[in-house]
Amino acid sequence: MAYKTEELYKQAMEIVQDDGIHFIEDVICQLPCSKFAFYDHFPTDSNEYNNIKAQIDKNRNKTKADIRRKLKEGRGGELIALYKLLATREENEALNSQYNTNVNKHQIDDLSGMSTEELERRAAALEKLDES
């Protein structure tokens, strides 16, 4: 089926206005085309793709700021898992005491056994990252 690029772009931009959209796959699965068709219409070096990704990045940053605020208030330690999904590599490094990297694989430690004090210390480290 042939899709009009302008229509797909308009639909994609409407979808990413939802603050809950954090991944490009979240957009693609709501469009009436396949993943392959999406990338045919919006190659990763296109302005349209970059606009979609920019809005997704805004959504992620807003959610991460909300999570950090809740952690700072001493609420929602379970939000660490969501934060880790949305975090940049640098933020994940700050969250994890042991962050092992190799060319093909990242290993991230489980934070579930950490104390509230340790989680708060790491949240403070993330706040410093935001300020820089």
C-alpha cells in the first residue's frame, strides 16, 4: 500500500505530542504502515525523522526530570527502573557503581538491593549532570 509521506509525518507528529512516547517504536506501532515503510519515508538522516526524534527526546527529558524530582522528594524508588530505560549512557554510568562496557554489550547492575541513601546519592549525581 502506498502512503503519502506528508500524511504519515503529520500523524507521527500528532502521536509524539503525547508525553508518554519515549521511543521511535512507540510512534511506528501507532502508524498505519510497517516499520520498513516508515524508514523508507523517513530515513534517519531526514529532517522529518530528526523532528520526530527531537520531540521524543523532549518527552524523555521531561519524564526523567519528573522522576528525579520524585526521587529527590524521597518518593518512588521503583522509578529507577523507568529512569534507566530512558537514561543516556552517562546517566546510566552515574546510576551504576559498576558500569562495564564492551564494544558489543552493556552490562547494567540491578539497583533493587540498594538503600534509599545510596539511591538518593546517585539521584544527586544525576542532578549535577543536568546542571552541566
